[in-house]
Amino acid sequence: MSNNTKYLRSIGGLFSIALLVLTVGLSIHTSLSNAADAELADSLYIGDTNDNTVKRFGAITGEFLGTTIKQSLAGLHGPRGLLINSDGNLLVSDQNVGTSTRGDILLYSTATGELLERIVPHSDPNAPALPRGIVLWDDKLFVAEFTSESRQNKPLTPGRVRVYTKAGGFFGDLTPDPFLVPLDQFHPRGVVIGPDDLLYVSNFPNLTTGLGGQVLRFNPATGLFIDVFITSPGGVNMLNRPEGLVFGPDGNLYITSFRADANDTDKILIFQGPGSLVPGAFVDGIDLDTVGQPRAFGQALLFGPEGRLFVPISGNGPDTGSVRRYNVPLKTFDVFVPPNAQGGPLGAPWYLTFGKTDPATLAYGD
């Protein structure tokens, strides 16, 4: 072999190595760029009832991106329902926990955390007493009011679904047929517009026993009560104290349910949606904890990127403050946000929204 041939082969080898390094480098750069673009494209916002803030995370990686709304700047006292409106700003229902005032519906800038407007101020005589879940549909804001008693050391009264215009003007109340749901058993917690364009409301009927639960339906256009879509007397492995509810990509309805007693588990229960063969029929459940072990329960839940189910975890166990990302068919999850005990930033996460969450159906969009 001539020296020229050896030289050319050596140069060729070095070129191949350089090309490989360049290709790998470009691939890594592209992956990082895609991840960065994805994070810039969407965020996950979670209300933390532990320190009365709203915190932001990357929608794909779960990276903590900072506290968007701080209590000291905005006066939050019990953030509950969260939505991103059409202007890209954040709507929050705030309970004013620990005060004697009614709740607020507040609008914040997602860019600065600045309070832009009190859409419904607590000084308004039609402000919700203890607001929970919210949805925005056809320029109407639906707010689940758990009770109409604003003084939180007083006996709880029946609740309502309060309806406001997008700008905060009072529109009216939704209440069920008292023959089917006695008004003293109406304590709504979560709301969502279903695939049939009806408003679904989770109801916690029996405040004395804490057992049982319902999902009621209303016509959001007319305000008329439609029916009791799901009802359960409660107990072990049944629906108890439902709050968060959302329809999945499979058309089924997913609802948070709390344990009946120490022999039960906190869980997500799944029911057939309105387009199925047996609407409202029980399908399956996903246990969030284990009998005899520390509790891990979810107040609210949402579907997000890749059809995964996101569940913020509260309770008294080592998972408190985490956000689980479920593969529903397999009933497995990965830890999207680490628990507080492992350095995670959330103390007691409740409601959540992605930037791409539809403010009416709560479905995740592209």
C-alpha cells in the first residue's frame, strides 16, 4: 500500500468521525431545541393551596418554571379552579379561605403574574361564597359554588352553580330539580362541558356522612336541569365526595373519588360517556393509594400531552406534592413533578390547567 493511499484512508476515517460527531451533535441539538420549543409552546399551571400560589411547569418535561402568581403580590387565599382564557391570561377562582368574605374570580397575566382584573370581586353581592371548579363556555363563566355561606365557621348551606358573563356580570344560578336532588343535598365541586354540549357537575350530597356522590347535567344555554347522570350511595369502592371530572380521549368520564373509610382507597373512577352504549355506567377505577398505607388523593385531574392523565397528589404520605402522569390503559404512572419530601416545589396541589386546555371541555388541544 502506498503512502498516498494510507494518507487518503486516514483522512477519510477522520472525515467519517467528524461527520458522525456532527450528526450526533445536530441530533442532540435538534432534540433539545424541540424540547425547548415544546416548553415554550405550553405550560402546566397548578394552584398550590399550601402557600396560596400558582406555580408553572413545562408541559412536556415537568421542569419547574417558577411561581407565576405569588400570594404577596396578588392576595390569593385558596386558589381553586384555573383556566387560560382566549387572551392567554389566567382565570382563578379564589375562596378567600380563613376570611369572612365571599370568593373572588380573578384574572392574572401569565407573563408577569400581575392581577389584571377582579372579574367578580368578593364585594359583589353575587360573588360566589366558596367557589371551586370553573369553565368558560360561549362567553359564559360557570362557577361551582360549594355552599352559599361565606362565613366559613358557620354551618354549610346548599350550593349553586353561578353563571356570569365573560366580563363578570351576573347571569343567574343553576339548581337541580328538588324532587330528584333536594336542594340541601346540592354541593357542587367540579364542572365541565361534555361531548354532548351539556354541563356536567360533580355533587357531594351528604355532608354528614361524607359518603356518596353524583354527577348532574344541565343545559348551559338555557340553564335547565337535565338529569342525574351518575349517582352512588357511597361506601367502599364507590363514588364518594367527587370533585374533579374530565372526559378522556376515549369518551369516558373520569372522576376523583375519596375513600369511604380506612378499609378503602382514594381513587379515580371511570364511567361511560354520553355517546356510549350505557351512558353513566361504571367502567373501571385507578387506585391512588393502598389500604393501610398513607393517603394519596387527587382533588382535580386533567388529560394533557400524549393523552396522559395528570393527577396532582395531596394527602399525608410521601407522595404529597407530586404530580402523577398516568398511562390510563396500563394504569401505570411516572412522577411528572417530584413530591415535596423530595424537594418538589408543591405543598398541596389542587386544580390545574395547561395553556392548551380547552376552557369549556377541559380537553387538551394541539
